Amino acid sequence: MEWVGAITAGIMAALGVWMMLDRHLMRVVLGIAVLGNAINLGVLSAGRFSGSEAAFTFAGQGIPDAANPLPQALVLTAIVIGFALFVFALAVLKRTHELHGDKDTDRVSQVTEEPAPDEDEEQRPPQDEEGKA
């Protein structure tokens, strides 16, 4: 059963990288989320998730076919962190769309590389000798 998880993780990783190479920022954000989930599935499948017994036991018991709890705990933590990263990326994407009006990476790069506008001398308030307005 682990090989099904490994193949699925590989396909998801390839899909995530392909989506991250797109010019549309929404697909880039979704690609990051898919790639993160692929890594989680890869860690989980590498940690042998097909144990037939629970990972916890009572004192003095030995279970030969117990599931490995460490990858499960790591993946659970990574899911929470990945969700927070996804929500933050969506907030940055929303703000980028509000500021630049476009979600294309070339247009956003073009706008951010423009020089900052200088203030006109006429619009500044007059200053006295001490530099106060």
C-alpha cells in the first residue's frame, strides 16, 4: 500500500511544481499548497502507515506491527503550518490584486521595478529656517 502513496506523492509533487511555474499568481499559490501536501504524503508513506496496531501501548506490552507515530505527528504539524502559509499567501495575493489590478507575474514585476515617484516641490508645505513645517 505504501507504493500507492509514494506514486501519488510523486504525481502531486510534479503537478505542484508545474503549477508553480505558471505566470498566474493564483496557480502559483495553489501549486505551493499541492507541493506541500505531496511532501506530507511522501513523509507519511515513507514512515510506514500500514501498521495493524495502534502506536500506543500499555507498560510491558510489545507490539510487533505497530504504526510509526513520528511521521504522523510531523505530518499533522506540517498540515497546520501549511494551512497557515496558504492563508498568508492568499492574503498577499489579494493585496497584490488590489494594488496592481492584475495577477500576472510579469505585470506585477514590471510595476514593482518602476522607480518610486518623487514629491513635487510645489506640493510640500513651506519650511522655516529650522526645517519645521
